[in-house]
Amino acid sequence: CGFLYSHIYDGVQPNALSLFICGAALSVVSQIGDLIASVIKRRFGIKDYGKLFLAHGGVLDRFDSVLFVTLVIEIILGFMK
């Protein structure tokens, strides 16, 4: 996905190594985001963030790691401009 995005987005010409490092870092950030959301839920005694997706913890549980990854991608792209 990063390789395809680099060809669509103007001004970004990463090589394979930088895409690998970015992908690995975003994988770690994704896990950290999920763990932080779990800590917040435990601290406030919340089992699920919603009832829309039964047995899956709600909508925010599907996207909690994506929120952290999006923030880091914006920071990375800000440095690349």
C-alpha cells in the first residue's frame, strides 16, 4: 500500500528500505494504539465502546489503532514536504 501511495502522492519518492521501515514502525504504532485504548477502557470500567458490532466491542474498537497510525502518517508526511 505504501508503494502504491508513493506513486500517487506527488513529491514522495521513497525506496524499498524506507517503505519497509515505515511499515514496521506503523505496525508497532498500531499495536500501541490498541493497547492504549484497552487501558482507557479498563480504567473507566467499559467493556465495549458500542453495540453496533455485537461481539466485536463496538465501532471504536475496530478503529482505535487506525487513529494512532493516521496521526503518525500525518507527522511523517509533514516531515517529507
